[in-house]
Amino acid sequence: MNIRRIVLDVDKAISRPTLIEIAEAAERVPGVEGLNITVTEIDIETVGMDVTVEGERIDYEMLVSAIESTGAVVHSIDHLAAGTRLIEGVSRQR
């Protein structure tokens, strides 16, 4: 499958790894052309974040392995776009 965009729900400890370490690990994965890390929650021990990755033929297993090798934990896929082109979300009217 040609994964072109994926948003992962990721947690890390407050002190380590840094966002830079997570970004560097993810950026080395084949197919990754760009990424964003957005902090969504902070509590006493952990930082929750959305990691958005875009590219061509992103290797999902390698991406998760790379992120988790830093000490962070991938909880879920929150968004996935695949195919020959990206389709942006369309609002539904009710």
C-alpha cells in the first residue's frame, strides 16, 4: 500500500526522548519526506503528541519501530491517507 500521510498518537516521558530525537528517527525512515510533531497533552510524567508524516510509500512498520526505538510509544493510527494522490477532508453537511 502506498501510505502518503499518517497521523500517529504517540506518548513520551517528560524528560526523554526529546521531540528532536523523535523527529530525527522518523525522518530516517524510507519514504518519509516531511513530518510535524504537535504536543496535545502534558501531565506530570508524560507528553502526548500527534506525529504527522507525509511522503511516498512510507514504511509503517519501520516508522513505528524508529519512533519506539527512541523510548516513545505509538498508541494508534488517528489518520491514514493512501493511494496515488492525497484527498483532503471534506466537511459533511447534516
